Amino acid sequence: MMQGLPLRTVTDQRDAMSPKITVELLRQLRQAMKNSKYITEPIQAYIVPSGDAHQSEYIAPCDRRREFICGFNGSAGTAIVTEQHAALWTDGRYFLQASQQMDNNWTLMKMGLKETPSQEDWLISVLPENSKVGVDPWIIAADQWKNMSKALSNAGHSLVAVKDNLIDAIWEDRPPRPSTKLITLGLKYAGLTWQDKVTALRGKMAERKISWFVVTALDEIAWLFNLRGSDIEYNPVFFAYAIIGISSIKLFVDSKRLLHPAVREHLELDSPSKSELTIQCFSYESVYTELQAVCVALAPKEKMWICDKASCALTQVIPKAHRSAIPYTPLCLAKAVKNPTEIQGMKMAHIKDAVALCELFAWLEKEIPKGKVTEISVADKAEELRSQQKDFVGLSFPTISSVGPNGAIIHYRPLPETNRTLSLNEVYLIDSGAQYLDGTTDVTRTVHFGTPSDYEKECFTYVLKGHIAVSAAVFPNGTKGHLLDSFARASLWDSGLDYLHGTGHGVGCFLNVHEGPCGISYKTFADEPLEAGMIVSDEPGYYEDGSFGIRLENVVLVIPAKTKYNYRNRGSLTFEPLTLVPIQLKMINTDLLTQKERDWVNDYHRKCRETVGAELERQARKVALDWLIQETQPIV
Amino acid sequence: MMQGLPLRTVTDQRDAMSPKITVELLRQLRQAMKNSKYITEPIQAYIVPSGDAHQSEYIAPCDRRREFICGFNGSAGTAIVTEQHAALWTDGRYFLQASQQMDNNWTLMKMGLKETPSQEDWLISVLPENSKVGVDPWIIAADQWKNMSKALSNAGHSLVAVKDNLIDAIWEDRPPRPSTKLITLGLKYAGLTWQDKVTALRGKMAERKISWFVVTALDEIAWLFNLRGSDIEYNPVFFAYAIIGISSIKLFVDSKRLLHPAVREHLELDSPSKSELTIQCFSYESVYTELQAVCVALAPKEKMWICDKASCALTQVIPKAHRSAIPYTPLCLAKAVKNPTEIQGMKMAHIKDAVALCELFAWLEKEIPKGKVTEISVADKAEELRSQQKDFVGLSFPTISSVGPNGAIIHYRPLPETNRTLSLNEVYLIDSGAQYLDGTTDVTRTVHFGTPSDYEKECFTYVLKGHIAVSAAVFPNGTKGHLLDSFARASLWDSGLDYLHGTGHGVGCFLNVHEGPCGISYKTFADEPLEAGMIVSDEPGYYEDGSFGIRLENVVLVIPAKTKYNYRNRGSLTFEPLTLVPIQLKMINTDLLTQKERDWVNDYHRKCRETVGAELERQARKVALDWLIQETQPIV
């Protein structure tokens, strides 16, 4: 699934797209903006960002404050309320949805249009002189705070941190912060003990003369400690912070979660082996005061790492002279390069996932002619089939299941009111994935159950050529993923076509389906070089508005490539597909493929047949096996 | 020629690579650093940057201050002298040369190596507490000043602007600043009057509510006023500044240059047609005081553009509240998109250039067996042949003429002590170009006069495939050049090969052979999107150390492409080669080419034969014409 896609919860999906009535809420918020219970001086505007305190891509229900105040539940958007106005900024994917979900107390600010003012410019234009603009410093990133603060003070206003969140203050039935059961991952799944990971991290810190590292990203904490949770839907993470010192480890997490004997044993809470690997546990909320205490005790030249995407609140605790803000943390990098156990797990997870999808497609071929299969029912069936696989935990994102014109809506997710029935006449696109204890999957296939038109086949074939161009690319060590993005587009470009999303994102191992710091996109220039062991998606597409959508996505592993020569001993890399689901031959215009591309397709299908075939046999799934064999015939 | 290559003057070339004795010069400089004649308080370090006051890529002899103080005459490098130390920072291209040209008073700081400290870190490590570091604010760019100043003050030191250049103070026989005769370009060459260019510029200024624009780049001033000079070798520019207001034009240039009637008439100095198009002339040196006067008179909200690469001295004259620093100026953009007259001129210049090169190659085929042709004599012959063409002005850069292993030194230029003789046994690479009144050329061909080895042919063919991949690429409007860079490398990458320079640079029209803001490089992320009318080079290569070098360079014009479809009405672009010099068929392993690539070569050669053939016939150059016909036979 492409990065930057919206996430709606199951509840949301069932909601009608009707505006939320916000008169009373806005009245209460504006009162709170003057209430000395929360603030020392009245504020003239209050900013409600989208994110949580960890800058997570997906958030828990208790953090859906922007949705609460304005009704709009897309994944991206910032609300600002002044004494007179209320406005919401969101991007092109959401103009329609936002306008349907908000009442007329709200002005929709369409980002990306020339006439739309930035939040700063708008604030400056509507605020009285010398205004105070409030924001919860926990849910604004340090760099965002800096920019906003600068713009406002240049115009004579000021940005102030409001400690108590004013939305929480008026949100009567706000759900509690989740505190789900923690899952411990042994060596069998993690490949490395958390102790070894901490030691390796400290090596990196020592190299750069860093004595402390404040870990705020939830997936980094989960990865470091070999723990998983289910606090956020689809993302097996849990709310926590960590502060890693050269000889101490501070973990901030709801203490109830640490009562379970398995967790205590895993973390060696009762019988630590070495003092520098003893975990000191604190409540989630005490990270602020504890970080203050650490900072007070810093020696003059000591430096502390914190990600520049961390919250303003925590970042500002660290005195500037001690603060080293970094765009990617060493944990983010270490997590991205999978170890042999993780790679093996990811391979297994993808084989199981392929079994479920072979079953699904075999089932669809039989069921579709009956006219009862809908976008939603396929999504449900796919989940059911995946859940039959070993170590299944849940989906890795909500299934995108789309027929015909719905497929052209890149961020489509079926709702009861948009739900189309699959037929023999329209292209069907399914983008889905799961979390297994041993790995995370994400796969898109575009198929036709009748006879695709020549144009549909032509477009599909260009997308396939782009997919192969990336998957089969050989490139020197040290190459950044964005340098490969154009390979995915060249065939489409030749015919005047294109797609308006990136080509690939990093994929976690039983972790977030989107992770940094690598990716394949024309937009990403801050990506880190690809390395053997990294795992990314390869998902070019083509979308014909009102008609159909095509996307072809495999998760691929970066591996060393054997080349004829080896310039300056740099070594080369290429990709190995982990996803092993047949690509529908019916959709391919083979005349448009080169011999090399035909060979690639045949090799890929041979591997699908061998690897997934063996597992289908082991699981005695005869129908799916027959389907697999039929779908992996070589093309000539 | 690849951007970032060194420029040595003819004098330099003849110099032996022996160290300059700097004991006395350093003594004098260190005295000047304490001399109250130049500075109010002694400084503990003095920085000598490479550039001139206009951040020119190539500089005039009077601006070669860094070379004067340390002896190293490469194109890139910064010298820093403290009371105890003297150090020079330069990059990998120059480690050998710098070590040969500097005496042991100097420490060579090898940039790009892990153990090499940055200038800031080094200064901080060697300076006594509370030191003052001086630099001439005219030759340090505003953004460089900012970074250096910040680093030093964080460590308790300060960066101070030293008005009098201390190198000039001790440089006894420093050459005077050149003030060459100005050439006026009429509509026939420029396509637009300078008045129309000023009016268009003012339109852009009004659009962005900008009331003044300080023009500091020499090629922008030359382009704006349709004037050329020869103050800097190979670059037809002249030392000047301009300040353009909404209703006034201030030109700062040596007044002697404006005495010529043709120049006075061209600039309408004596009979201006409209008051807002009247040019006020000032001396070159008075730009500082005049800019101060303009700034004093600014209304509260008035904004002034200046490029962020302009000198610190001029930038800081503009109060922050009025300053709008931009990475690329509207003149840089306007200049990059050639108008129809310029395009026609560039085409003509390239045909004439091809005539000279056909003559050269025909001559070489006859002369080489005699064993008397050297790298230097080919370069001289090429210049002689070009100078026979109409409107020839000079070379656009020093010819790179290299045989065998010399070709693998990317920035090679033949010196008497390295000069090799061309033979039937080695690969020969020539990268050369000229300035004509109607355009600028830059072409590289790699040839073999005997029988190339299979390996040489294989490498050449990969480079050719990369060249074609860029030249024939079709891409949407709005695409930035760096997204095309990998196309040039894919074939080399497949075999484990690569080249360590960018693929293309913008080319001026009778202006600098390297210009912004477009280019094709894996390094350039701040490039502007390609537009129809832009002109860039396409020059992949491959270099086998100690053995041979291959590069294949055409200058290409961005043109609209006709495509089968037109996604979202964006339109597509592609390239049309302006360079029309045959690519040596003998060097191609045609088995490695696809049919499309063979067709491209044949189409290209057909165009060379038709277009250049007609001109060769017109010029009655029979031998060259025969050579052209023989070299442009279609491959099958």
C-alpha cells in the first residue's frame, strides 16, 4: 500500500459521510481558550494537529482530536480555531471527504491550491495584533513548532505551549489510551536479543560521542525491546518512551503491562544479568520529569540524540547545547536492515500470505459469476483466509478492495454506500496485507475475471514493465532508492502516462507496514542508501479516472547482485521478490514485453509455483494449488 | 564537459608541477593579520576562498588569491592561515596536484575522507579561546558566511568581515581587474531586446511583490543587457552588477567600457526612449554605497531579491526585513529557457562546430599513422579549425584531449610533461567546445584509430546505451533532470560499472558552458524542472584507471514530445540532439544494442549526414564530407 494513504477504522467505514455538528464543541473550546484553569493568559487561536505524541502515521482513537473537533477523519489535516473562525487544512486526496464531514462552522483550506493560504499566513491575516496562538507541545513536532513560531513572531504574535490539551478538556467520552497486552518475541522471531540490540546501539552512540538517546518512535521501541503490542490498529506497537544511556536503560510504559511473568522474564526485570543492561521502569507519563532529571545531571560536553520529528515538548527539555537532533535515528537504520532470522520470517510470512491469496483468487473465480461477491465481502474473505495461517496476528492495514472506477480512487476503501459487486466486466484491484508473528506482508494484484479490453491490458503491461524494471534493477552499493523511481515510470512515460504516488516504501518485520528510512520515490530526497537486508515495496500503478485502477505490488528484499565487473570494488545490489502471488497473465499484452521481461515473468511464476505450491500441498489446499498451477504457465 | 571540472589557464598548463615557496608570503600575510591599517583588532585566522565576488565558476587572474597564497591552482579549494598553521581543503580530484604544488608550510586537508576535519572543526581545534577569524565578505557567499559564523560563535570565536582583502595587500604584481571591450548583441542573436527582458523581469517581480532585484551573477547581467565581454577566459562575461527596480535600472560597470558609441547606442544611454527604461550608470565599485542608498529609501513592506549565492558583503547591506534570498533568480530561469532566435543560433553554432570536428577527424585519420600527432597538437588543430567558422569568438573551455590512460583522468588536460602521442593502439577522448556569436558548443567523442579491444567496445556500448536512454527519454512536463540520471547508468550498472560524475549540465547561448538551474545528476536535488527550450548536455562515461576513458557527449534541446496518450493533459517532453558529430561505429558492439537503439543511432547519423553534410558542401570541404559519409553508414 502506498505511503501516505488514509486509515479509517472499521467504525468510521460504517459511518455515513454526513457532517458532524460542531457548534457546541466550538463554543466549549473557545471558552477553554480563555479559561485560566488551562492557560495563564487567554489565547486567540488553538491549533489541533493530526498526530500523536510519537508522530505515528496511524493513531489510536484517543488521539483522534482533530477528527473530534471538526468531524473530518482522514489521515492528514490540521484544524485551527480562533475566536471567530474555524478552519481545516488538508490535501487533494481529501477535499471531497472533508467537505462532506464538516459542518458550515468550518472553512476547508485546500492545500496545494495557489489561492490557499498557509496556516501561518491565514493566522496572521485573521488574528488581532499581539495574539497568542496555542498548541499542545506534545503533538507538534519540534521542527514544525520552530517554523510556526518563527512566522508568528515575525508578525508580532507568539506561539505558546498549552500543557493541558484543550480538546481533551472538552472531550467527554474520550477513549482511554490503550494499554494492550505485550507480546514478547524470542530469538526465534527477533534474531537478536534486546540486550544485543542495546549494546549495538551503544556502539553507535560511542562512535559519535553521544551519551544519551531519547527514543520516541513507537516502532523503534518495539523493535529494540523485542516487544509488540496492539495499541494502534494494524500496527503492532505500544505506547512507550525509552531513554538509553551508555550505562542505563529507562523504559516508560504503563506499569500494569509489566506485571505479566513472561514480560518480566523477557526484560529480566527481576534478575538482571548485568547492571548496564538493567531496565529501570517508569510510568509512560513520567518521561518528561525523568528526562529533565537526566538533563540536569549532564556533564558540559555531553550530547543527547533525539529525532527531529520528536515532539516539541520532549525536544525542548534538552538544552540546546546538549541536543543533537537527527533526521533518522540509528535504531531506524538498524531496524531497516533485517537480520537473517527476520529475513527468514518475512519469507515465511509471504509464503503463508500467498497461500491465502491463492485460495482467495481460486474462490473468486468460482463465486464471481454468481453475482454476489462485493468489494467488502472479498476483503472479509481475504481476512478470513489469512487468519487461518500460522502465527496470524491481524491485518497490516485496511484492505483496499476496489472494482472498476473505484480502483481509480487511489486511497479507496469500500464503504457500504460505495460497495460495488465484482463482475466479469470490470478490473478488480486488491491491496492487502497482514501481520504474522514472523513478518508483515503488503501485496497488490489487479485482475480481470472476464476479458480485459486492449487498453486495460496495455496499461497493465506498462505498469508490469515498470515493476520489473525496478525489481530486476542492478545498482551499486550506496545507491539511494529515489534514484530507481524513474525506472518504474519509463514505460508509462513513453506513452504519456504516469501515476501520482511513490513507487515503494520500507516494510517492517512484524511491525509497521510503512517504515523509514529507505523508499523509492521521486519525492524522497532524504532517504538513506539501500543496503542488503532492507525490505521495500515495488508498486507502480496507473489510474484512469472514472474507469479503472491498476497497481502491481510486491514486497522485495535488497540482496547482493553478481555482476560481470565490479567497478572500484563497490559491489552491486538488486532485489529478490518476497511476495509470491501470480501476476494475472490475462492482463498482459506479451507483445509489449521484451524477452528479458518475459523471462522475468516466467522465472517469477516458476518460483511462485515451487515455493507456494509446496506449502499449498503441505496444507492440502488442492483447489488453490490447481489455480496456482494454471496461473503460472510460462508465456512464450 | 562535466560540471565541476578544473580550469587552468594556458600559463598554468605550461608550469611544472613544482611547489610554490610560500615562507615569505605567509610571513607577510600574518603581519597583515595584525596590521591596524587593515583591521581594527588582530585576527587569529584568515580564510581565502576560491571564488570571486560573483561566485563565478571560472575566475579572472586577479581573483586567483588562493592560488597566489598557496600555489595550488585547481578550480576548488579553500585556504586558511592561522598564526601557526596554513591548511588547504580540496576534494579527491586534486589531492595529487595540490600536494605537488604546495610547499611544506601547508597541510593538505583531503575533503571527503572520514578523518579530515571540516574547516570549522579544524579552526576550533587550533585556535586560542575567543579568536577572531577574518574573511573578505565579498568573496564568501551569504549562506557560507552564515554556517561558518554560527559554528565559530558556538565555540566562542567570531567570524569578522575584513574589508581590505589581505591577499591583495601583499600581492605585489597582482594583475588588474580586466575591462575588456563589450560586444553588443542585436535582435539577430539575442531574439529579445534588453528592454523587453527588463520588462518581463519586472512582471515576475510584480507577481511576487518584489520592488528591487540585485543582480550579481555575471552571466545573468550579460544575458539581461544583451552584452558580452571577455573578462574571464572562456566565459564571455564582464565584471558588473545591476540593481533593477520597478521603474529604474542601475548598471555598475567600469565607465570606460561605456564610451564606445555602439555600446551607448545599444543601451540608449544618450537617448532613452522611456524613463523606466533609462539605465543609470555607476562605477563597478560603487554598487555597495548605491545599494545602501536604495535600502535607506525602502518603504516598510518593500522586498528585495538577491540570490543566496551572492556575496555576504552585498547581501548584508539589505536589512533582513526587506531581504528575500532566492536559490535561483528569475533571470537564471529566463536565461535557461532559450527563445526561438537563441535556439536557431545554437543549432547553427553546432553545425559549424560539427564541420570543424569532421575536418579534425578526417585529418587525424591521415596524420596519426605518421606518429607526430599529440594530445596538445590535436587540441591546437581543433581550435584552428573552429576559428575558421563564422562568428567564432573563442573556446568555451580548455580542450580535454587525452590518449589511453590519460583519458581515465576525468579532469585531464594535456601538459607538455604528460603529452602523449596518438596511435593506432589506444583509445582517444576529446572533449571540446567553442563560443560563437550565435551559440556555445560542448561535445565529447571517444574514438579508436586502430582496432579497439572487445572490452573497450563493450564499455563504449554501455555508455552509448546510457546516452541514448537519456536522449530518447520521454517524460512528463514538470520532471526535474535528476530523475533522468539513472537512465544514463542502467546499462553500466547491469555489468557492475558506473561513472563518478553527473550526466548533464545546462549550457548557455554564447554564454557560460555551465549554467543553472537545470541539469541531470544524481547529486542535484535543487534543480528546476526541465522545460521546452532548455538546453543541457548528455554525457555519460566510463573510466578504467590506468587504461582508457570513454565519454560520449551531445548538447541536447528539450522539446515537446508527441505521445500516444496524454495523462491529465500534462504534456510530455523529450530531447533533440543539437550536437551533430558522428559516433564512431567501430567502437560499438552492435550485438549489445536493441533494435530501438540501432534505429536511434541510424536516425542520428542520417541527421548528421544531411545537416552537416549540406554545410560541408557549402563550405566545399570535400575530404571532411567524404569522412562524414563513411562514418554515417547505417548499422544493421
